[in-house]
Amino acid sequence: MEIIFMFIAGIIVFIIAILAIIKGVTHRVQAPTNDLKKEISTLKKRIDELENENNK
């Protein structure tokens, strides 16, 4: 009986570990993409401001 409980506990821990690995990988992939989007939007705003200054 205890062997069955240990097997079930092992499966639960394994599933949690797999989910944590998947979540970590997706975060590592998405973080640079989000940073680049912020950087691009900041640069676009700066370009618009400089163009408006030159047109005055």
C-alpha cells in the first residue's frame, strides 16, 4: 500500500517539475521579446519627437 502512495507522490512531483521547466523556458523566451518591444516603442517615440522638433 505504501508503495502505491509513494508511486503516486512521485508522479505528482514529476508533473510539477515538468510544469516548472516548461514555465521557466517560456518565460526565458518571452522576456527578451517583451524587452525588445518596449525598446522599439521608446525609440519610435524619440524619433517622432525629433521629427516634430525639426519641423518647427
